Amino acid sequence: MVSSIESAVGTERKVVTEIPGPKSRALHERRKAVVSAGLTNGFPVYIERADGAIVRDVDGNQILDLGSGIAVTTVGHAVPEVIDAVSAQVAAFTHTCFMVTPYESYVAVCEELAALTPGTHEKTSALFNSGSEAVENAVKIARLATGRQAIIVFDHAYHGRTNLTMALTAKNMPYKDHFGPFAPEIYRVSMSYPFLDGLSGAEAAERAIKEIEVQVGASNVAALLIEPIQGEGGFIVPAEGFLPALSEWTTKNGVVFIADEIQSGFCRTGDWFAVNHENVIPDIVTMAKGLAGGMPLAAVTGRAELMNKVHEGGLGGTYGGNPVAAAAALATINTLRDRNLVARAREIEAIIMKGLRTLQQDVAIIGDVRGRGAMIAFELVEPGTKNPNAAAAKSIVSYCNQNGVIALACGTYGNVIRLLPPLVITDDQLLDGLNVLASAVRQAR
């Protein structure tokens, strides 16, 4: 059993007030006066401290975190190694801008990414602030390197909230509605969705490739951009063989294969990257979220011959690769490695899958259980059908929240519950969370 980090705020879920409590409600009233209504909360509880897999709110409730800030705090909250690294860097200097006066930690992060990302080819990297920035820059690089314009994306995809990444994202509400016009030369094709389409990986890939060749033309395509496991779209794991077939097609046709590992990367799926499960070697990998233990940092790592085609000054940003975030990333990577959290993700998978599949046999609303490592989801349906049951998902999230568990919904149809626990969660904490979740599912309709 992999050891877990003890929590300074207590290791057990504890509900001491109604949730949200009076102090959280008061803060929410203050918020409404000054924060844009466009920013929403699924769970309006205000946090004052967090450790390991527990967050404590301003009312003293200790809440079990099964969301990790949407896969960000993969190594857990308040990890000592990350705290020490960040504190030391803040004391040294907080910013100089790497494009003005560089520093070692930026280079060291890029060295780690060259070693960790799939493939033994020569790689270079550029660091940014967010996943959206990473995706935008990957597209820039692919277009410049190939001299082509078209970008292929997939049904149910989510790639960000900037103008270009909204165009890349499939779902309209809440991400795209009335925010257009969007960037051009984006083409969407069918995703492998085994629960709904019943196709093998080879069949689904053949369908997608035919759509590309008929609707776009291979010679016009700069890049194929895909999440190896889709995130916001519903934790969709493509059928085995789908990703390798697409990778083979891109290589044959001079298309850049971009793996968006922003949610699935850094040991989340039981390997350093989700593409590793099928030995796919992307030309470019985009990363963020779990990279820096809660600090804002993103990266684009790719084949040196692609990355280095960009002219001097063509990549950058004032805060990209900030020294504090870079220090956090180095500490996070070392923590993932030293604590063998790849193995812990697989242990978490076994526990969650056993619990959810047992539950699936007892209730009629769970249509599918899927995922890898500590990136697991179940899809809710109307009993006896595959029709989406978003009402049940909403009910389950609400029940969990009221009982001190952070659970997140996702999916194109809003009918998927996703579990993204910190990899340092203990077995007892995980089983406690699953018990609450099971009660939530049993009361839903």
C-alpha cells in the first residue's frame, strides 16, 4: 500500500453545520455584490484551509475532496514538498519574466517534461499559464510548422474558454453561447464513445478518418487535437485501438498529433500520461492542471523539429513559466515520483471500480462506469434506456455536497459524475466518500 500524507486539518470528513453554513452564506452575499455573475459555483462553500484530501470551510466543516480542484491538486492539498519549494522561491524572487532575464527552474521543468512525455525523440518545451494557452500555442506551432490551417477536433471535446479554444470545444452552454464569432478552420468529427456507439476502436477510427478526408482533405490538416480521455465531455475513454489508428493516420499524412493531457496527465490515469496506456507517441503534448500542485502553470512539449520552427519571439507571455510556479512544478513532479503515486492511482481505480460496479448492479440509473486510475466516472440514464439523466446527476451532486463530499458533474448532456480524488487520499477516506456517493445514487431517480 502506498503511504498517504497526513492531514493537518484532520483526516476525517466532519459536518458541523448545515452546508453551506452561515459564514459561507455571508461571504456569498458579499461576493454577489462584486464578482461577475458569469462566474458560478456548483458548491458555494468558502474554504479557509486544506490538507491532503480534506478541505475545511469557514464554518469548520471538514469536506472530503473528490474533485482535486478539477484535477489540479493531484498530489493533494498543502503537500509539504510543494509548500517548501514555493516558500523558498518566493523568498528568493517572484518574477523577472523569462523572456527578459531567465532562470534555472524554467529550464529544469522543460528538462523534466522532455524526459517524462512519451517518446525518446528530441523535444523542446514552452511554458504558459493555463491549459487554454497551452492548446492555443500548440495550434500556432502546428500551423506554422506544417504551413496548413485546418485543425481537427472531436465531438464532446473541451479545450478551453479563450476564443480559439471555444471554437475547439464542442459544448455550447455554458462555454460558447453568444461569445462568437469564433476562430475559423476548425473541423469537428465523431469521437469513439463505446457506451453510445458500440463501435470498436478500429471502426470508430475509420469513421472519423473518413469524415476528415471527405469533409476537409488530409492535405489541408495541420493538426489533429484530442483528449486521450475526454474531460468535461464526460470522461469518455475511447475504444481500444482508436488512438493508435488516428496516430498512424496523422503520421502517414504529415499531420501533427496533439494530445491534450491537461486533465489526464501527471499520473492521474495510472500512468504519467493517458496516451501511454496504448503506447501512442504524440508529436505535441499540452499540459496544465496537475503539473504544479495548485500553482498556475501550463506547458507545450513537442518534437524539437516542430517546436523550433517557430521564429524568435513567436512564443511567450509575461507570466509564462513564472519562477514560483516552476518551483512548484519541480516539487510536484518529484512528489509524484518519490511517493510512487502512479501506483497509488491504480489502487484508487481498483477501489472505486469495485464500489461503482457493485452499485451499478443494484440501481437502474447507472448506465456505464468507465475511466482509468483516479479519473473515473459513471453515466446516469433513464432506467432501461441510454437516454441521459441529468436530473439524477444534479441530485447526486447536491446530496454529496450537503453531506460534506465534493463531487462534480460533467458530460455533454450533464449526466455524468466524475471522480478525481487527490492521489494521497487514504483508503478509509475513499471508502467513506464512496459510501456517501452510494447513498446519493440510491436516493436519486
